[in-house]
Amino acid sequence: MRIFGNRRRNAGDDGQVKQQKYKNKKVVVTRDRKVIPLDEAKRFHIDGLPFDSKAEAEYYLILLDKQERGEITHLTLQPKYELQPACVRWGENLQPIRYQADFEVEYPDGKLEAIDVKGLPSEASLLKFKMFQYHYPTVRLVLLKRVRGGSFVELKEYNKQKRAEKKGAKQ
């Protein structure tokens, strides 16, 4: 699989760079010569539902299994939460700030969890997590990271383990 940007170098061009025919879109060309937009190539599909990562798709299967066993009463995909409403300040329209989790899970006892499967969270996403916890105190926010072996661990625990490993390596 080869990824092309909006320009590429063709063999036999004598070094000339030609404009690609894909209208400045990044695409992936597979071995069987299919051309797929890059954003679609990175997505994973289960039951016709698109997921942004393989880890997210795998965790969806875990949640489906829990739902079948009755451990979960309701499962929502890609729930949206408003962290700050739209407003007008000094004549400028400000867009609302929203957070979209990967899953929302309701348990038989009525408790809610918003679950987000992350690799490495950005500074913006960390800020949104804090805002979410402030505005939705009754919904537990769970940030998960997929670790070696295919299991999932909460991001807090993963960071604690990494700090302990670094501390142990220094001694």
C-alpha cells in the first residue's frame, strides 16, 4: 500500500513532479490497484459501522459481548456532549465546543460511562476531558489505551505503569 499526497514523482519523468489526478486529496493505492481516500483507508468497519481505529473496533466487540451477557443495558456509539454553547462575544459568533466520545454505556444500576479509546491524547483532548468531567459529573469518563497483548487498560493506570518503569530504569 502506498500513500500519495497531492503531488508525486513518476518513474521516467526525468525528475519532474507532476500534479496528481486525485484533485489534491491524499489517497492510498492498494496492491490490487484500488484507489481509496486516505481517511476511509484508516477506518475499520464492523457490521457496516465505521470506527476510527482498530482498537476502537475491537473494544466495540467487547462491549457487544457484555451487552449480550446483560452486563450493559444500553450502548450508544459516538455520543455527543456540549461542553460550551455557542455565543456572541464582542460581535463575533463563537462556535460551541463539543466532545464526542467513542461509546456511552448504561449499566443495569443506571450508571453511565462515556468511553474513549485513545492512543496518545492531544492537549486539546485533555482539556475537553477536564471540561467534560466538570459539566457531566454523573457520567464517568473512561479513557482506555490498548496495550500489547490486545488488552485494554485505563490511561491513568497506563501512565502510572510507564512512570514506575522509568523510575525503576533510572535506579
